[in-house]
Amino acid sequence: MKSSDNQQDDQPSTIAQLAAAMAALGKYTGENSIEEHSAEAERLGGMKVYQMFLANALMGFVEGDALLADSEGVTAEQMLAAHRQALISAGVEDDPGKLLRFLRWRTLRVAGPLQEIAQNTDVGPLPLAAAHVAEALQQLLGVCAAGQDLATAQPSAMTADLKSAREALTNGLANLDSMLELLALAEDF
């Protein structure tokens, strides 16, 4: 696989680059013109917001491809190597602090949809348990990342985050217990 040594710099891709990448994947049918991008940015609330939408759209397309590729008869070792490539490409794999912040960001992206699903009472207690656990995980990862730089770590903030993580885990366990009780009742019938 060819790739540059410095996979991720600290500057996001431009709107034109993001649109071109989507076009290369056959997922963008616009003109990729300044006028088109300006109109869409105005509709969404500004260029930074539009750039964020394009980056996330591109990521969604690529994640969909990764999901399909990961399910195509590869070994667990091959899949882990491919997942490591994603961390290399993101520029986080060699720095524990960056990696922990990146994993926290990924967890936040999981927690949001879980929280939305959990709002539907018809789905039962398990999605709510998963939402609580995802919240706890992102808080724990935040504390781990903060602990990588002891010179700037704030013990009071870390303590508060750990207490919040504990509460979220406790809530997650309570929802698991509710599900186990429901299953026990079902088995009794």
C-alpha cells in the first residue's frame, strides 16, 4: 500500500478536496465549483459547518466500504492490521495521548446514536445500557488521555470524570439487570 509518511497533518482537507475525494468514489455528483459550495455553505450555516458535513459524509462512505471489506473472508490478524492502518493514516498510532483522544472521539461518535436509539422506549433497556457504557468509556478515555501529560493534568477534573464514568457504568449495569429480569420472567412462562 502506498501512502505518505506523515499521513495526517493538523489541517483539514479543503472543501474542494473533500468533494473531489467523494467524486473519485462515485459519491459526489455536483460540479465542485465555488458557487455550488458557497450556496451549500450558506444553507448549512457557514463554510466550516459545510466542511464538517463533507468530511463526515466522506467518512460515512469510506466506513461503509470498510464494513463491507471487513466482512469479506479475511483473518482476524489481517483485519487488525487493516484497522491499524486506519490509525496510521489518522496520524495517531505512535502517540498514546493522540491515540486515546482519537479513540475518545470515535466513542463519542458511537454514544450519540446510541443515546438517540435509547430515547425510544420500545427498544428496551439494552440500548440504554449500551449508551451508558459508551458514555463511561469516552469519559475513561478522556481521563487516560489527560493522564498522558501529568504537567497539565488536572486531578480535580479527572476525579469528576471518573465519578461520572462510574455513575454511567452503574446506570448501564442497572439496565442490564432489568433486561436479565425480563428474560428470567420470559423463561418462567
